[in-house]
Amino acid sequence: MDDASGIGMTAAARARLIGAGYAAQGLGYAAVVTALPAFKDRQGIDDTFVSAILLLVCVAAAGGSMLADRIATRWGSRYALASGLLLVSAGLAGATVATPNAVFAAVLLAYGVGLGAVDASLSMQGVLVQARLGRSVMSRLFAAYTAAAIAAALLMSGVLESGAGAELAIGVAAGFAALIGMIGWRAFEPGRTLRAAAAHPHGSRALRPIVLACGMLIFTAFLVDSAVSTWSSVYLQDSLGAASSVAPLGYAAYQAAVLVSRLVADHVMPRAGRLVVAVGGLAVCGIGCGLVALLPSVGAAVTGFAISGIGVGVLVPLAFSAAGESAAESSDEVIAKVNLFNYGGALVGAVLIGALSEPVGLRIAFLIPVVAVILTLPLARRLPHLALATPSLK
């Protein structure tokens, strides 16, 4: 579908540009987290300072998600995404410079606001362009994020090995985010949706079942993601005695599985149905983490992390698609609300599992995601009954 507003582009071309936005987000986030050791050395900070900053970045990102909702309401989600990418770019660029720690913290908080705005508005844009295309593309859009994150990790490894410094990789991510933000200012999907108060007789109350069901899918998926991302290497090395060269393989296997599942999920979804894929994705997450907890061996743990990645890979795009399509006339608002569950899951996965590592050990702590899966399964079964309206793009 062509659109007269902004520059003329087909929906397929816009989908590719939005995919580049996902790639910019993945590139930037992975550059930041893989640069943390370099930041510690440059700024002279310890793990406690880093943990506090990461917590504040999550809070700032939640604020950015709500800010994206406000911008989308007034001007459209394309402006929320473009401005968020420009803020991400500014935050990344600021992080390349050695500054007093207070300034460094402020730079990362600004990055966090941009991160949250981009998280929310990417899904808003993805749902809108998916509706225009009339076929499932969300999983492939998220695959662009995963592929870019892997590329960022490899880039960071390369520049550190060459002695160029982490700042080079972060600068590349900043430049790419700025480029996509500037192009997207006019070229992202211009469609807009209504506020729930105007679209539904019961206003925001009509969205609550959708937000709860889809939000818990996001919460559980990001709990698993954060648990594996934060603790897989530590568990393999410290608890199972894996060599330092082997410890990262759990995370590598996880990310590879996430990427593969996202590349194929758009083809599976129309055939199997959203309910089957959602329940299956949750079950796979539970089986993967359960395998880690029940079989204390390096091979079983790496396999379990990979199995978990298959589930996470399909759950995140599915949840945002389901949220947007279930309340199509107010998809921007519902996606912003659902996106907030992202940060809750990430914090629980990183913090709670870490807190349990001393009293019970990381192996048993990996049962926390299994419990989350069991609690989320009844909500996932509500997915076929959530639709409120038919698509309506302005």
C-alpha cells in the first residue's frame, strides 16, 4: 500500500526500514552491554555502580516507553521512533567520551529514555506495517534486532582485539541509529491509531485483559532472556567448572536459537495458530530452563539455554502482534502498556536469580523462569478471545 503522506514508499519498503530500526536498537544495546568492562576501566567504577546504573536505565526506559505513547498519540509513532533513535544516538555518542561519573550516569540515563521510546515505538510501527502488508512479519523484524546484536558483539570483540577501543564500536552504533532516525523521520509508517477512550465504549478498561495476557507473555520471555543473558556464563564457569573459553557458549547457543526461531516463526504462525505457538513457546522456555536446573552438566546447560532461546524467539514478536491486533484501533496505546512488562521481567531475571545464587545456587535459581511459565500458561490460553476491534489506520 502506498501512502501519500511523507515520502512515497510501499509498505514492503517501510517494513525494511522499520527492520533497520530494529537492527539499530540491537546494535546499540549490545554495544553498550559488551562495553561495560571497558566502561569500568575507563571511568574507574565498580560492579555496584554498574548495577545501580543498569537499574536506573531500566527505570528510565520505562519512562521512555510512556513518553513514546504520548508522542504517538499526538503526532504518530513514526515520530516517537525517529526521535527515540536520535536520543539513543546522542546517548551512545556521549558514552564514547570519558566524563565525570555523574555526567556519565546522566548520559546513560538519557540513553535509557531513548531505549524505552524505541522499544515501544518499534512494536507500534511493526504492528501498523504488518496490518498494511496483510501478513506476519513481526518475527523477522525482531530477527533483525537479534542479528544486529550478534554483529555488535563480534564487532566489539574485533575492535578490542585490535586495540582500537570500545568507543569505536559504540560510535558505529551511534552513527547507524542517527542515520535510520533521520531517514525515518519522514519515511517510517505514518499510520496512527486512536486512544482507547475514543475507540472503545469502556475506554482503557477494555484494554486490561489484553495488556495482562500479552504483558505476561512479554514479562516471562524477558525474565528468561535476562536470566540467560546475565547468568549463563557465570553458571557455566563458576557452578559447573567450565573453562573460560567454554562459558560464553551458553549465551551464544541461546542467541543463535533466538535468531533461527525468529526467522521461521512468521511462516509457522499462520499454519499453527497463535495459541499453539504461544503455549508451545512457553513450554519450550520452561523445558529449557528446567533442563538447566535438573541436569548439572555443561552439555545439558548449553542445550537448555538453546532450547529456551527457541521459546523466547517466538514469544516476544507474538505478544506484541497479539496486543496490536487484539486492540487494532488503539494499538499504539496498548503496545506502550504491554512494553512496560519488558523491564519488570528483565529486572526479575537479572536481580532475583542473582539474589538466590548465594542461598540456593544458580542451578536451582533457574527454576524461577519455570515457575513464571507455569503461571503464564492460563493467560496465554485467553489469546483467541481478546479481539476488540478490526484494524483502522488513519
